[in-house]
Amino acid sequence: MKIGIIADDLTGANATGVRLAKAGFTSATIVFGGEVPTSSKFTSICVDTDSRYVSAAVAKKRVQDTFKQLEQWGADVIAKRIDSTIRGNVGSEIDALLDSTGDESVAIVVASYPDSGRVMSGGYLLVEGVPVQETDVAKDPMNPITKSFVPAVIAEQSHHEIGHIGLGDVLQGKPKITVSLAAQIAAGKRIIVIDAVTNEEISSIAESMATIENRTLFPVDPGPLSAAFARVLARKSLHENKYIVTVGSVTPLTGRQLRYLMDKTNSTPVYVDAAQLATMTDRWDLEVQRAIEDGLLKLNDQEILIVTTLSPTSTLLSLKDLARAENTTEEVLAKRITTGLAKVTHSIIEQSEVKIDGTFSSGGDVTAALYAVSEAEAIQLDEEVIPLAAYGKFIGGTFDGIPVVTKGGMVGEKQSIYKCITYLQTKNHEGRA
């Protein structure tokens, strides 16, 4: 999938391009006056129109000319990057895109950039909790901001009706956002401003946008919504792809990360009983075989297959006591657990009738076990997905060429595993382009 970004300045174009690159796209920025390349190397192109401080008429023409270039390049979705403090020809440039995309198009405006302290509540843009009109941008000599109510700022420049979806709806999640979006569109709103205070809320908005049919929706934002929408659309076009997530960590953090992943992907995990793996008896073989059969069955209906020892009913094992009973060491039993998880994953990949398009593993011990069981020669490392999470490919062995993301077991936030999986999905789509 290809996404084109029309930005009103160069730093904004670069910032959005970097965000898309982190999501798995291959990004490039075209400086004002340059031509969009014909090369298929890129899946994300951000174009600087240098239109923040020009007249509305000039801004409109630059946006429409850029739209035509991105359309010829083959962009599947085009987004409008605006200033995070709503300076510039925001309404005029939205109108330019609406005129270019036809009567069935709708602009979704989310002016929030939570990572930079910009959030919207009640339609008002706040910068670190302060209304934007009370910040230094109010003194911008070229484009002073005198209002903080985003719909009013847009209305000064646009000739379209503007709708607004408040934070109360957004906090209820994707189902409510989708209903509210559909209602606004049915009421004839061509520009819909939506509140958001967190990246997770922005992701929910993007997911809701992707469910709207018979309309062309394009993001208007400082970057987060465009990146989230691009990820959702890339994932949506790859429903036939399969990914395996292998997690052995039993920390509360990992539990939160898995629950978030399950909620987002509707996945039902293969729960492997660690107590049955922490043994030198044939219980190990029986549990591994049971989990393999369960995994192969679930893989038929799920895009994301989670293989984990962390179930809602699992308890922390006393390896010391078990080792004493087994007449072995704690280290040996710990390795039996990780090897068992790796064996389950390896056998599912080997025996599956469908191709596995990527793997994720959490924790160095689990990743090392997968490496050993598959007889890999190396892991080619390409990019950092998030801190302490790397993307690459297995080299040699039965996993040869399969993309992989590895992450430390004690790092990240609750969205971390989900972010790694969406990165895998985006890179997979890029490889097929």
C-alpha cells in the first residue's frame, strides 16, 4: 500500500515521514518544487508544498497540483499534514483536497499530537494543557492564532459544513466512534473534527475510519492519525497473512501487552502449561504435542496466533522445588520450558498448510530457543521497531527468510507487542508491493 502526505512545510513533511518509516513504510520527502519520483521503491512519499504562509488561492493550487502527482504515483490514500498548532491555510487546503477527491470524500481532522503535548478536548486544541491561542504561536508575526476552537479556525477558511465528535464518544472506543462518524457523514458533514488526548484514541479513530464504506476518508492531522490510518489499511489488505507470537515471560507487563494484542486482533492464544514443560518426563512431549495440535487448528481462523505460557490461570512455578523433585537443576527446567515453547512454534510453522509471514518473540531466552530449534545460522537485523525491539529475518535453517521481530521481555508499554505486529504486517505488504 502507498500513502501520500501533502504537508504545508518541510519539517512537518519530514516528521510525518519518519513516523511512517517507524510504522514499516519506506519513506521519502520531496522538497517544495521537486517532482514525485516514479520509482516503486517508496511506499510513503511526503511532499512539502511550502504553503503555510502564502495566500489561500496559492495554497489551494499547490495542494491540488501535489494531489495529482501523488495520484499518478499510485497513492492508495492521501493525507493532509497540518501544523500542530493549526497555523496556516488549514481550511483552504482541506477544501482543495475535498474538491480534488470528489463529492463522496470526507476530511477527518484530528489536530492532536499527544507525544508533543498537543491534545484536543471539546474541540479545543491545548498545548501542554494551555489553549493554543494563549501560547507563543498567538504572537506568530506571519500567522497569529487567535482561536483555540478547531472547528471555528477551519470554518473561517472553508465553505463546507463542519461536524465535531467529542471526547465522550471517543472514550467509548471504536464502536461508538464508528456510529458517530456514520451519523455525521449521513448529516452531510464533509469535514469532521474529532477530539483525542492519547495515541490509543487516535488508533481507535483510524480503525473506525477504515470501516466506513462508500466514502473516501482522508486524515488531516500533524502526523499521528495519518500513520495510524496507513497501518490499519495496510493490515486490512493482508487478511490472508499469518503471524506467530511466542511469549514465555510471566511478568505483569507482558500480561498487559498480550491482553492488548488479543483485544486488538481478536486472537485466542494457545496456552502452553509451563508446569507440564518443567519436567524431564514424557509429560513434556504430551503437552508439546497437544499445543501443536491446538495451534494448527486455531491458525485456520486467526491471522495472529499467540503461543504463550502466560494464561489467566497460570501461577508462578517454584523451579527450585520442581528441580529437587526431578533430581535436576533449575536452569535445566527453565530451558525445558523455553525449548518447549520453541518446539511448539517450530512444529506449527513446519506442519501448517499456510505460509507463516512473520514471527515475534519476547525475551532473549525464547528467541535463542527458536534460533536453536530451527537450526538458524543467523538473524539478519535491519531496523529498530521500538526501543529494544529489532526487526530482521532468519538466515538458514527451517525459518530461512521468515521476518522476525524480537523484543526484550521487560520493556515497553501495553501497546508494544501490538506495535511490533503491525510493523511486521506493514513490512510484509511493502515486500509484496
